[in-house]
Amino acid sequence: MPKLLKPDHITDWDPEDTEAWENGNKYIARRNLIWSVFAEHIGFSIWSIWSVMVLFMPESVYGFTAGDKFLLGATATLVGGCLRIPYTMATATFGGRNWTGFSAFVLLIPTVGTMVLLAHPGLPLWPYLVCAALAGFGGGNFASSMTNINAFYPQRLKGWALGLNAGGGNIGVPMIQLIGLLVIATAGNRAPYWVCAVYLVALTVAGIGAALFMDNLEQHKIDLGAMKAILGERDTWVISLLYIGTFGSFIGFAFAFGQVLQINFAAGGQTPAQASLHAAQIAFIGPLLGSLSRVYGGKLADRIGGGRVTLAVFGGMILAAGLLVAISMVDDHSAGAATGLMMAGYVVGFVALFLLSGLGNGSVYKMIPSIFEARSHSLQADQETRQQWSRSMSGALIGFAGAIGALGGVGINLALRQSYLSSGSATTALWVFLAFYVLASAVTWFRYVRRPATAGVTMVQTDRHASAMAG
């Protein structure tokens, strides 16, 4: 059984001890999972707050073009992705309870800043970019939350636990969009401060809840040796590439989907207020389905293998992206006047991408602990050292892949921005996305389906790291 050093500080935690798990450890892990999910959920909402705020910013009032608004999304995504690497080590350094509370309270700053900026139209773009960058701190919460929960749960339950943790966090994206829809529908597209007010309360609850109900694990360590060791692993870069295609698509489209819809509705002759309302009515559907499907992606991967699920996901994404390319090309030839049928096609294509990317998020993340657990059996070390090595390497890669994957969202927003600036449509960007999904499916088949990568691949660096841990 784990020992309590303080009311919130646990030592001797071994999730692989089945007897201790059934006798109480699973309830401790569940309590930490619940509050981790809630805090990460609110963090995702703040990270994606500008995907909603742009619907409250008509160009005639604020003076910002579609390209400027895509840049706001790219800035928040970039900062969130870059912070995921230091956030990976934060819970091991400061404790899961301590860091979760701090990371929730710090997001009060960009939330208040957003409220102030939108109340003063006519300001230049740069303060909005600064505020979007600060909102990006919410994106780092994912990495700290995932590495913390990874330490609480046994190998046999990691797919479910990590999928639930990530999926519950991802739901923060459609949730803030739903709140934005409620505000637009009731108070109009000029009252964004109500959205911010809701999240000031939610952040306070998350911070206090983490302080009261979460725990720090004494032995949860992510050493720099593990971070260095994963850089020499081929699977680190392959998994990161695949996560660009899955999570990068999810977060990138989450930021861009509402604005793409708003542009198309406006092209059809709607007023800015009407376009904002209709975009908000649809935009939350994709992120919601993508968040929910993430949990099932992890469960499917537990059952039939992460590589197979991921390959099927990218196959579906190729079809969905192909549909969007075809519709966009027809739309281009119709002078941008999107018909109802074309709009339905856009919605179906993007929602399919969200659903599939969510499944892929769960399956790719399940592959990480599975790869290193399989690798650990080839190490010449005792069971405890092998388990410690596997957890350390998995935790390091979870944070690293999460950071690299989030940068895919930056690419999506920048590609859409450039596509609209150069041609006035999304067609060029959609071709780029289609080509990437073809590449990702080929890599998945070659590396994890045709001949699964387990033990014996690039073992030099991992053996050295395991020996250092044993010593």
C-alpha cells in the first residue's frame, strides 16, 4: 500500500501491484484522474478561446482580416505546443497536485486580458497576439496532465486512462464553443465578456479542486536522461509525425473550423452577425465528436493494436480530405458563392476529420507505453528497473510527441491563412493536408503494421539509459 508522507504526498506507489490496486489504490488514482481531467478540460478551453473570440470580431469593427484571425489561432497553438515539453517535466518536479493548481490559476491572466481587449476595439493586432500567446499556456496543461496520470495507472489500463484523460480535456474545445454559441444566440455577437466570465469561475474551481483533492507522487520522476534518450529513438520521431496528423489536425481544425464556416456563410450573402451565429451553431460539433472518439480510439487500440487502428484512421482521413478538396474546387469555380449542398459537404468532411483524428489521438498515445513496455523485456535488468525505465521513457515521449503534434495545428492555421491570402479559398491548404495523410498512412503501415516495431530496434541508447538507472 502507498504511504502518505503528507495528506497530499504519496510514496511507494506501484500501480502494477494488483493486490494494492484492488485494495484502494484504484480509488486514489480515480480521484486524481477526475480532477486532472477537469483542470485539463478548462486549460483546453482557454487555449482555444480565440477560436470563439474571432466570431465576436467583425472586420468592420476591429479591422482584422481573416489572415489576422488565423494568425491569432496559430500563435496560441504555437505557444501551447512549445510549452508541452517543459510541462512534461513539471509534475515530476513540483508534484501533480501543486502543478495542476498553479497551471489553472495562471490562466486567469489571459482570460482577463481577453475580456479587456475585446471591450476596446480599434487597438493594433500585437496586444491580441500577446494575449493569444498567453492563452497558449492552456495547451501545456495537456502534457503535465498526461504524464501525471501515466504514473498513476498500470500498463493494462493506460489506454483507457490516458484516452479518458485526453478526451475529457479535449472536450474543453467544443465546450467553450458551445458557451460562445449560447452567448451569441442570447446576447448577440458583441458580448464576448460573458464567455470570459464563465471561465474565470471555472478556473478558480479547477485550481481549488486540485489543491484539495489531488496528490503528489514521491517517486514520479522524469529525468533529463530519459528526455535525452528518446531523442535517439526512431520511434520518437515516427510517433511525433503520426501525432502531427492526428492531434495536429484536431487542434488545428478546432481553431480554424468556425472561421472557415463564417467565411463561407458570409460569401453566401449573410451579415456578419448571421454568419457568426450560423458558424457557432455548427463549429462545436466536430471538436465534440473528436474529443469523444479519442476515448474509443484508446480502447480499440487496447483490443486490436494501436498500429492497425492508426492505419485505418489515416485511410479515413484521406477520403475525408479528398471530399473537401473536391468540394472546394467546385466552390472555387462557382465564384465562392457556397450553396447549401456545398456547405453540407464542408461540414461532413470536416466533422469526419475531427472524428477520425480523435480516434487516432487515442490509438497513437496507446502505442507509446506499449512500445517501451515491449522494449523493456530486452533489457538486462530486474523487473522493477525495467518498469521504471518503461514509465520514464513513456512519460518523456508523451510530452515530446504532444508538443510536436500540437505544432501540426500551427501548420494548419498558417496553411489556411496563406491559402486564403493567395487565392481567396482553402483549396491549396486542403491539398497539403491530403498529401500529409497519405504520407502518414504509408509510414504507419511500414513501421507498425507490416513489421511491428517492438524490442530490438535502436536498443543502444535505451540499454545505456537503463544501465544508468540500475546504477
